[in-house]
Amino acid sequence: MLKLYFIRHAQGKNNVNPNIISGHSKAVLLTAKGRKQARALGKRLDTQNVKFDEVYCSPTTRTKETAELACGFIRIFPKTIQYSDELIEVSKGDWEGKHRAVIYTPEVKEAMQADPYGFCPPNGENMEMVEKRVYEWIETTLLPKADQNLKIGIFTHSFVIKSVFRKLMKADRRTALNITINNTSITRFNYDSAKGWILDHLNDDGHLKLTNYWLS
């Protein structure tokens, strides 16, 4: 059985400025709070004796920082982390870095509401495209290892995790977009070649609610 731990990055500086459209934002750093969140995640993994056999990560700075800080607690070295462009956040194309109030006109909001999963910003991606690229990555990179009984950590982004949830659980598209994926939360899927996909955890950020996990 494969155990896939999809983990959203810790709080990035883009998360504390919600008026700006984010998307890829590859160079965004973690905030001081984000670094504490990543350490709390690492402490939890260590306390629960979760040692990943493999770690994959989006190439954005905020996911790299999260993975390196958390994995340090379970003695996984940065040089062993594998990076994949397929795990990067949904692209907002020409809208990235612009103010929401300027871009999200009534007409744009109406179009987004009419087809939230298929709506695509100019030169960007929609959720269908994210779902396709991420699931193809799962099929080619992870599923061939289904008989190896591995624990795999995957550090990525909220919309990636939502798209994985929709695909693997065959969920309604609007339902998938409306779930919450908090910073450093764990969403775990198990894959058994006989039983298929099983959702084990969704948006589990319990380590952020326990004060003994918050380290200086």
C-alpha cells in the first residue's frame, strides 16, 4: 500500500496579503509564523514516527522552505528531496501580482461562478488543467511503486491538493473547490492495488493546535 501525505506549504508572505493575486509566485518566502508552522509539522512527524521513504516538492521557495524545515526533524536531508514542476500551484497567468479589486470585475466574477473549475485566466490554468497534470504525475511517478509499501511526503499547494481530492475521490467539482486546505495541513490518501484510493486524512493541521509543537 502507498501512503501519500499531501502537505500544503506553511504561511508565505503572499498569504498575508490577500488583496494580491498569487498563483505561482515562485520566489515568495515564508513568514516568521510560517517557519514556526513548518517546525511544528516536523515535530509532529517525528513524534508520530512518520519517516518518509521519499519526498517530493513543488519548486517554489515557500514549499522548499517548508519541506526542508519539516523534514529536518525526521532526518531527511535537503539533497534527497525531489522537485517536480507538476506539483506547482495553479497559474493565474497575466493576473499574478495584480490587485484583486482591479481584476475581479462583476463580469469576471460572474464567469468564474458559472464555471469555477473550467474558468481560465488569460495565459493561466484552470483547475481541470491542474488536475490533469498532477494526476498524470501520480500515475507515472507514484503508482508504479504501489507494491512497495512506501510513505511518501508531497509538499505542494492548496489548489493542487483540492484537485487531487476531486480526482481521487470522484468528488463534485464545486465541493472540491470549497474545501479548506490550511497551511502545513496533511491530506493523506492510501492506495491499494485491490481496493483503490482511500482518503485517510483531510486538512489535518492538529499540530498547529497543540502548543507543545510550537517551537522557537
